[in-house]
Amino acid sequence: MGTTLEAFGVVTGDRHDGARELADAAIERCLADAGLAASEIDLLINCGIYREGNLGEPALAAMIQEDVGANLGHPPVGGHGTFSFDVAAGACGPMTAMQIVDGFVRSGVVRHGLVVASDAHPGRGHAREFPYSPIGAATLLSATPGAVGFSHFTTALFPEHAGDVRAEVHWEPARRRVPWSAPGRNVLVLDRSEDFAAHAVAGALAVAERTLDQQGLGPEDVSVIITPDAEGIGTSVVHGLRRPGVVAGDGAHTAAVLIALARARDEGHLDEGRALVVTVSAGLHVSCALYECAR
Amino acid sequence: MMEVGHSEATPFRARIESIGRRLPDEHVTTEAVMQSTRHRTHVDLERLTGIHERRWVGDGEDSATLAVAAARDCLDHSSHAAEDLEVLIVCSISKYREGLAQQLEPPLSHHVRAAIGAHHAQVFDLANACAGMLTGVFLLNDRIRRGEIRCGMVVSGEDISSLARNAARHVRHVLSKELASLTLGDAGAATIVERAPDAEPGIGAAGFTTLAEHSRLCLAYPSKTEPGARMYTDSRGIHRMAIEDLPPLLREALDASGFALHDIDWVVPHQTSARAIRKGMSEVVQALGDEPRHPAVVTVDQYGNTASTSHFVALVDMLEDGRLRPGDRVALIALASGLEVGVVVMTVDEHLAASRGHDA
């Protein structure tokens, strides 16, 4: 039994779109691609970080589940329900989520899992600046017989580079106090060091080579490298491994790896062979996984 | 989603091996909280909720320090060293570090990993409101059952007293959407989940579902007018849904795990209000026509609602006062914004019963 990527949905928004709306639209497109009803989703994991008003509770996944109409109404006793929650691991979040879905598929608990990621400006006054494109992406993962799909998820941290990328919501007192206005605001602040890209490439190459090495494989055993394109990191990783690559992401943050996977599917790279998926994120956090393509 | 029993794919069992917590030193009574409200509310919150006091963080404490201290306490009562942890999941709703700065990237789990020296652990943050820690246990249970890992930790540090302080400026009456914020207390909690030795029953069943039709009954955002956050809760709506929907879900979980309610020694619900817990439990007893061996566990009177940490804050009390004995069967019940509903049924073994110095 393996966990395979069955369908994708990618939606590009504009500056007015919120992360939740983008996630909703991406899921609807993904389910249409799969020909599946929302009620068939057993597990829904949202990996987006930046959302409307910097919402802290509930998990955005629950609101998305309500929006797409997955098993609403009274409890699904004796029938079918959907379980939703959020994972936060930056741009590596979808990899963590796909690993969780893969685990529950292998246990026989989940037949269809949906991973969604979207980030958008949290709204006027809620962020100093926001560098990412408003994009939502979703993928449907399903149980498939045979030695196919994801395997060998590997992650590594390089805490010596933990300060390269930082994002927090903190209180900034107002510079001037205007009558009847708030004395300040809670605002999202993102900092990114110029060194991040170089550190990310070195870390990604080390973890990718370790992932292959642990399986007795070399880069020549991989038909395609699939990785996001942020700051030229993906291109450098593909060059470093000297294999064909699908490098995409369209300026998205957490959705980038799902966009790259969707493009790989569209270009036929998931029809045969073995893919290596590589992501990097703040921390410095690297995630890799192998994907055996179904024939 | 329900995980129960063995299969070819899941030949192992998981168990709770150790539990740690960190409670801030400052005790704050409900009387003091209500005296701090800007408006005369005419609300007797202590009578309404049964909460006498809660702990609030002091200078230099936040979500990160609570999580790290709880993780260290958990390791101090464990046979494992930090290097043994293969997965570390941080489940806090609040992610304050260095004061009221909500850290989004890198995730708080990276900080906890470095602080306790869990250098081999895969880490990520998980958000599932007050069901966060039990969701983390559910995920580790799955990986341990399949034999993928042997040992992992779930941690949370909830620095949520800013919500109470902010609510005190805005609550006007008993119907205020921010009234529930006045029940909040700060705490850190951690638990190590490991592969159970062959003879130990460990976690017998775990199941979760999201009743997403009610996803907007409790919302929390950074405040627009002051540091920290604000939370808006339809407490009556949540209580109504809990009373309607919990009994059939609990019955299904117990049926799947082969237990009846009278086989359960202790029911540990999410700690929101002593009155709501007792009323909810009596509804469950009536609906199922059966009851657990002891009344529902209540610690909210001493600690307030400590969000995702509440079950483990309660379990530490029960371990320290010797209530939890080897062989006791415990049902941990999650009910959280989302609405997230979950149950984890576990059996206490000698190792856990003795882990906090009480003779097993």
C-alpha cells in the first residue's frame, strides 16, 4: 500500500483575497480534478501560515472544512467524518502534512487525505509588508495498492542558521497618538537574511544526498527533482544534483512545493520513474521525500 | 478517524510514558480578576464556573519558557533522555516568545528542540485549538503503532493570560463574548509517548473528528487595540453542541475499543468550567445509561482553562496525589474550537503511576 498524489488544485488570487478563500478555491478545484466529493475526505491538513487578521484559533483547517462542506451536520456516527487541523512548519509544512497522511494511509485509517496550503496578506494594518504571492494550492492523496507513492521522508535542522528567516506578530506602539485611535497595533513582521539562499542550498543538497544515500541510491536513480523556486534555491539544488528538475512556486510561500508537484504532474513527470521532492524553510529546516511514480 | 486494535500494518501499541508540567508561580483568584474589570459586570464568575483561581505568568515567562520547562520536567520523570526523542510536536495556540511576540517562523518547536537538546527529533508545530496536545498524541500513536518510531514528545506552553487581561477591559455583562477569556490560566505541559512493552495495554483507542459546521463558535485574534490577543466565544453554543454530539461519539469510540463506560475509571474532559463539566457528564451518563467508576475529573477550579495543556495539567495532579493507580483506565476527552472532538483511551501502568514519585 502506498500514498499517491491523485489530484491538484492551484488558485492565484489578488491582493484582496484572503488565505482561507484561496484554500477553499484550491480544494474545490482539486476535488473537481479528482472527481471526488468533499465528504470523502477523511483527513484535512492546512499548512498555510499567513491568514486573515493573523487568526490564532480555531485551526484554519476547521473553517476551510466548513467552507468546502466536508461532512457537516451532526456527528458522523457509524458513517464518515473528516478530521481537520493545522501544521506549521513554514514552506516544509506540506511535506510534514503529506508524511502524516501517508502514515494514516499505511495504518488503514485514511483512504483520502487532503493537504492544502495558502498564504495571503493578513489585511490592512496587520502587516508591515508581505513578500509572498497570494496563492492557494491543494493536493489529494489516496491509498493505492503496490509499492508506489511517497517513501523515506527525511528532515533535518541546521539551527546555526535559525536567525536567517524570522516572522512574528508583535505590538508596535503608535508613533503619534491620534485621539480615539488605538495606541498601537499588533503587526506581522518578516525578516529574511541575504544569507538564507546560500545556507538553504547547502543544507538542501546535504539532506537530499543523505536521503538517497540511506537507500543505497545516487542522483542517477532519480528521474526528476521537484522543488520550489524561491530565491533561486530550487534551481541551484537541481544543478547541484545534476538531474532534471521541476522548479516552480510562482512566488508562493507554503503552497510552493504543491505548485511544483502539480506542474510535475502536468508535465508528465509523475507518470513513471522516481522523484525526489526537496523543500527548505526557516530554521533552517530541510525536508526531502522519495516518490515512486505509478505507471 | 479512529485507531484501535492491532493489524498487520500496526503491530505495536503506544503508551504515555511520562508527563511534565510547568505552572507559573502567581496565583490569581477569580475575585481579583473580576475586580479588575473596567465595567461593573454583575457577574459572579466563580459561582458560574467553579473556578477559584488560576496561574498567570510573571516577568520573563511566556509560551516558550512554559513549554521548555514542561518538556524538561517531563524528561526529569522519564527513563528517556532528550536525544531519544525522534519526533517533537509543539501544540500551543499561543506562541509567545520574549514577551507578547507571537512567533510564526521558525516554528516554536525549533526553539524547544534546541533548548532541551532533542537533537535527533523531527519537529513541527501543530495547531488544533485546545485539542492540540491530544491531536499530537494521536499522531505519535499512529507512528509508534506502525513501528516507524519508538519515542516522541508532545509539548505545549500556553501564555494566554493576556486574553484575560484584555477581556477585563471589554466585558460588560454575562452575555459578553469575551467572558470565557476571564477563565483562562497559563500553564506548560508535555508528555512522552513511546512504544509500550509487550504486556502493557497502553493507548487502547484514539479517535477524532471535526464538527466543522460549528467552526466559528470560538475565534481568537491578535488584539487591534492592545498587546496580546482577544478571544470571542459562544460558550452556550459550544456547550449545547457538546451535550448533543458528545454522547454518540463517545459511545462509538468506546464500542470500537471494546469498553463500556463503566470500564472507565477516570474521565478527564477539557477543563473549561466545573459546572459545564459536571452538567455535560451527567448528560453523557443519561444518554449512555452507564457511568464511569469515578466522577469526571475537575482541576479547572485551581488552574482555570489552560487551553491545550488542560488534560496533562490534570493528569499530573492525579499522578502526584496517587489517584492514578496501575490498571486504571482513563478516557481523555477533547472538545475544542473547530469544533474538534476526540477521545484517547489509555490504561495506566506501573511505570507511569510511579513516574512522579508516588508508590505504584
